[in-house]
Amino acid sequence: AQSVTQPDIHITVSEGASLELRCNYSYGATPYLFWYVQSPGQGLQLLLKYFSGDTLVQGIKGFEAEFKRSQSSFNLRKPSVHWSDAAEYFCAAVNYGGSQGNLIFGKGTKLSVKP
Amino acid sequence: NAGVTQTPKFQVLKTGQSMTLQCAQDMNHNSMYWYRQDPGMGLRLIYYSASEGTTDKGEVPNGYNVSRLNKREFSLRLESAAPSQTSVYFCASSPSGNTIYFGEGSWLTVV
């Protein structure tokens, strides 16, 4: 079955430190991959997406993600975390097979930022 | 530019009551979706509509019905609400084969 796994439920980093959030997928073929961010009480905002091509993808708010086919991973990174980055982050994948496509989400990683 | 608009934003229901969550998108997208979000579960697909006139079940469809009224609107109905349906509901839309855009969510409590 297709699935997306985020191994870390909760991560705490100090402001200014680097960040890496992990995401692994299990699909028959390379899916389209996404990272979304959700602040408390808010909807989901798209950070970045990977469809094909360059495996290092730049997104909004200084985030980037690297697609590694050999590891079935799509990890999210940021060189220097800001307090406003505290939120929950969701990795998602979709395989547009035929006319039926739907986004499958990981269970999320909550990011806390220490001053 | 409204994007995906959901109403109501907050609702409290008594067990057994019915209600409809409304969703409209102004981006001329073919596909629309309803998800629910529960703590520690991520988002799970309830129903989706790949195009106007079609609907399909997702991962957790039991207790829900949907209507794709036209290309813009996709409603979610709870016929007889249960406490297990307490959740945050997100409507979303996408042009076929592309990024999915979410509404701001509807917080539903069933008591």
C-alpha cells in the first residue's frame, strides 16, 4: 500500500540552528512529493513540491528539500530556524495514476523552537 | 482572490444532528477533496471528486456523504453526527495532475 512516513513526531531546535525533517515514501513509482506547514488553528500552506528534474527543491520561507530516489526520501531542511517556524509540518505524496489522484499525508512533525 | 472557502469555520452539534459543510473554489479546478484531521493522524481523505459529476470514496468515508454541486462547489454532509466525527475538516482543490490547495478548515465538535 502507498504510504508516507514521518519518523519524528516532535522535534525541538534552538533558534538559529539548522533543521532537517525526515520523510519517507512507499510507492510503486516515484510520486509527486510535497511539504506543507500548518500553524496552530490555521490551514495548510504549501512550502514546496517535487514533480521531476532537479532533486534539490527550493521553497518559500527559506526551506528546501532533497529528493533521494535510492532512499525513498524527501527530507525538508532549513539552514537557520526562526521562532516563527514553530508549527506542524506535513509531508505528502500523490500518484496521479489514471484519473484518480489523492494526496496521502504523513502524520506530521511538530517543530518547537527554543529561544 | 479567495482560493478555497469553507463554511462554517466552527460548529457544535449534538449527537444525531445533521449538518452540511460547504466548500467553494474560485480557481476553476477540476478536482476537489474533503479531508479530516485528527491529532497524531495527519490528514485522511474522506471523499474526493476528480471532476464535476463524479465522486469517490477515500480512506474514511463512513458516516459522510458528498455532493459535487457544480465545478465550484463540493459539500460534505453528516447525516447523523457522532462524537467520533469531532475533527477539523479541510476542503481542497487542484487542477488535474497538479498541486492541491487547502481551505482554512472547519472545526466541528459533536457532543
